[in-house]
Amino acid sequence: MALPKLTTPTYELEVPSSDEKISYRPFLVKEEKILLMAMESEKNEDIVRAVEQIVSECTFNKVNISTMPMFDVEYIFLNIRAKSIGEISKLKLLCPDDKKTYANVEINLEKVQVQVGDNHTNKIELTDEMGMIMTYPTINSFTDTGIQQINANNMIDIVSSCILQIYEKKGEKVYDSKDQTKKELTEFVESMNTSQFKQVQAFFDTMPKLKHEVKIKNPKTKKESKITLTGLNDFFG
């Protein structure tokens, strides 16, 4: 006699970048095993692929994870995790007042939202004659570096992968990134001066991301402080 099948609840959320409503389910034991094995391996590629596989399967393979902005993937994964293991994530955070004491904090993952910085734009005016249109990093942008903040080590590669178009104002000539090699795009980014690159950095600093402000109290000094958590890694201890 065949065993009865377990039923899995389904939920709905809105994708931050598009407001599209999608259905999702909690991850199952087999999927949790994939994530745990990836984390134990400590290989960036394994962790990224595990997140990609879990999000894809738990959304019934109805969303294109590879082309979706990373902040969408992180938001969906956060909600899947909340419904799978529990909405409360327990963290140990470093107290900013003495920078040596850690405090225990509980975060309700269901209250974490994607937020956009002030004056955010994806159009960057490099010179009076030339500019760029940017797109957001996808999960594939982090295959080598892992799901983490954009930093000095991965900035050039990620900037290059996020260029959608380079345009010249005179003659209205447009260069699509898909028609350029990775080397050509990298060399273009490396040829920017400091002022131009700061504009690019501002795009990434203000782009949509998981963000949540928490209050913590130093158990030694009793001083209360506020800390802003950003990105998927910040929400798991």
C-alpha cells in the first residue's frame, strides 16, 4: 500500500522589483539538506547554487532566478526561510559603543523589507558626452565571491557585469553590453577616474536591498544603539 502524501502549505508575496505576485512554499527536508551541505562545504559557488535551487523549486520553477535582481532573490529566500524554520532569527551583534561586546537580538524576518536609497538612479553621466545605463546584480554576479556585500575585491567584476548600455550623446550611439566582451567592459570600468567611479559606487550604495534597523543594548555598558542590517548574510547568525 502506498504511503499517504504530506501536504505543503503555499503562500504569496510580491516581488519587490516588479510588484508581481508569486506563490511559494516552505523548503522541505531534502532542500534543507542541500543548503546545509553547501554551507558545510564553505564554497561560494555551492552556497550560491543552493540558494538558487531552493528559491527556484520553492516557487514552483515559475520565476527566472538567473535574471532576477539579487535583492529579489534574497527577499524571496528570506520569506521561504521564515515559513520553513520560523520567522524569528536570533543574532549576536557587535555593540557599536565599545566595539567588543556582543548582544543577543531577535529579528522578525517577516518585517524585513527591500528599501531604496535616496536619489537612486540607474543612469550615470560619466562626461558631457558619455553615460551609462546600469542594471542590478543577479545571483550569477556572486558565484565566485559568495552572497555578500559588494566590496573592493569584487567591485570591478560586479560593476562590469551590471553595465546595460554605454551611450554617446553626440550621434546618439549606443553600445549594448551583450555585444562586448567581459575584458572590454572591465577595461572600460578600469579607465574611469575617481569622480566617475564614485558615481558608480553611489548606484550600488543606494540600490534596493534588504534593510532593517534594530535596537540593541550593550549588556555591559547598558547603552542602547541602533544598527542597520543589510543583505541576506546579516539576517542569519
